[in-house]
Amino acid sequence: MVKEEKSPFTYGGILKALKRFFRDFMGMGHVVEGFRFPGCVTKPVWVPSKEEIRRFYDALQTVMARALFLVYASSGLRKSEVLGLRVADVDFGERMLKPRNRPNSSKNVWVSFYNEEAEEMLNLYLEERGEVKPADKLFLISDRQFRKIWREAYEKTGVKITPQVLREWFCCEMAELGVPDRYVDAFCGRVPKSILARHYTDYSPKKLKRIYDKAGLKVLS
């Protein structure tokens, strides 16, 4: 194995696996004593401006696409979490979202919320769909359709926005609005279960709702 052929992250991951194997399973700690892990430089995260957010949003052609975009931008949830939502996972009165844990997933989920802009567009979309049942998917869209819609908006605007970019934008925007990091992490599902168990009152949905509403997050204005 030649170090230069691997990225620092890949090379470091290989060394970690070898270290664990020889030290913990083979009892040959001396083999890995000389391992030197590469320094990994983290690239700055690009966050779009409000003007770029608006341009991309305006390029979306359907009510469903716009509702989906606003839910991502105002909730901070992961792509799969939003696409996996059922109607029963939404408290429409509180504008609260409770994503479902995926089987064998290492990702934590808690609760998040969507703002009034997303609420308006989501209501329009559901009205357009007609009657829905609790077990129905909130957004009737395949991954292929999703990628097509996002690609077309990118081609029209030159602005490359993804659910992950909107997640980063949400975090930055909430921080600028004065929301403490620990609550931004909670909205994004980054609070360890042990913390939730010990400090449930601090992270109760009722308190998170107050914090979210007080921030007054706006996506399009």
C-alpha cells in the first residue's frame, strides 16, 4: 500500500482498522506502535446566500418540489429523513417532524420543525394531492424524480444546492439567530441518546418548539 495513492481520510481509516485488528484481536500491539496517522485538512463548508436560496427555489416548477425544498431548509433534516416521513410522522398543529430511525442506522433522530413558509407550501401540496392516510408517504417522489428536479434547478440557476447544503445552511442560519449549538444539534438529530436520557427536560419537544419559534427562521425573506 502506498500512502500517496490514498486520500488522508481513506489512509487513516485503513490504519485504524489495522491497528484495531493487530492490537485488540491479535494481541500484537508492538506491530502498530510505529503507525503515524495523516493530518486531515477539513475543507470549509459552502453555505448559499439568501439570494441564491431564492433563485434556486424560484426555479422549482411544482408545489411539491417547493414544499420539499422549504421543509429541508427550515428543518435541518437529512435527505433520507424527509423522504422517509409518513403523514403520521407530522404534527401539523405544532409544525413538528419526527423522523423514523432506519434499521441498523448509526444516525440519531429526535424532532425538528418547519417554519410558516414551509407550512403554507406543504398545505398547498397536500390539498393538491387530495385525501391522505396516516401511513402514506408525506412526499410522493422517487429518488430518480428527486435528482431530476434538483438537477434541472441547478442547470437553470448555476447554484448547486442539495439537501446537505440546506442542512448546513439551516445550522448556520440558526446560529446567527442566536440558537445555542446544543439545540441546533438536537434539531439536526445530533444529540446522543445518552444525553437525551439524562437531560430529557432540556430537549423536550415542547421546549424545542419554543426555541425554534423564538428564532423566527425565514428562508425566502
